[in-house]
Amino acid sequence: MEPVKVNRIERKKEETRKRIISTAVDLFNKQGFEQTTVEQIAEAADVAKGTIFNHFPVKEAIVLAYVQKRLKEVRPEIVKRVETMPDTHARLTALFNLTNEWLENSFNEDVIKKYMTYMIQTLLDTAKNQEARSGYGDILQSIISMGQEKGEIRRDIPAGTLAIYMDWQNALVMMAWLAYPGVSKTDMINRMTDLFLNGAIDRAGQRL
């Protein structure tokens, strides 16, 4: 097959994928995640039902694809903003607050719950498969690398590994916040970041 034709086919596939994502997220937010069927997405996006499954195994994967796309777009702006923070603790808490606020503004609570549950359920795949990740860990890795360079974070563990740990902890904080909406998410983020950076050692030096 000629390269020009191949490129045209791939471009059409990508355009279809983007249309499915945009259409599905709009429907999820308008009428609820569970209430939105694959058939409704297919009809609204003007594609066959099978086409959707060619791109996404489950509906939750559509939300992940949207998050991946948006995080890739806003990453330079986020990194630029957190770089102005005075230390690693401030940079991490700013990142968590910014991205969690973005999630809340992008999806209704129903969709966020489904997305976070899906990410927790696929943790093993996420650890092994770069394409299964949201892209959030890449931003975390940049901040952690910066902290290592400044001597604020230990260097004997790779920044990428620490970013995975931190990413999972933030996911658990989001799940806890969704389960207990009366709890302050800001307080949970601050405690999580402090525990990550300083460990579970009391001020007298005794391990808890």
C-alpha cells in the first residue's frame, strides 16, 4: 500500500477516535456514565458500534483516552506553573490541586468515580504498560527529578519509580475523597505529600 494512502487511513482512524472520545465524554457528563450506552455513543458519533470497540475495550477506556490527551496538552503549562514553587512539597501539592481541580471541572462526579475505579482496577496493567497510564506520572517524574537535583528527595530510587508510588497514592486520595465527600481533599493531599516526603517518623525520631 502506498505511503500516502496509509497516512490517509491512519489520519481518518485518528479523527474517528477523537470524535468518539469527544462525543462519549459529552454524553457521560450530560446523562451519566451508566446511563450512556455504546449504542448511543455510536449513533451520536456517526460510527458503527464495532468501530468503538476497535478503539476502546470498555467505556472507561474512553475517559482515560480523554485524560491522556488533555494532560499532554496542558503539561507544559502545569510544569511551568509548579516550577515557580519554592520547594518539592509546594510543587507536588500544587500539581495535585491543579489536576484534581481540572478533573472536577472536566467531568461530573459519576464519571470521575468510574474513571478512578478503572485506574485502580488496572494498576497492574498500568505498571507494565506505558500506554495504559494517564500521563500524570510523567509530570510527577519531572517534579521529583527537580527535587532530586535540589537535594530535597533521595536519589537512590529512580524518579520514575517514585513517581509511580506518588501517582498511586494520589489515586487513593481521590478515591477516599469520593467515598467521604465531607473530608477535606486539601488536607488529605497535604498529609499524603508530607508522608511521601518525610516518611512515618515522629518528631522524636521514633517510627510509628
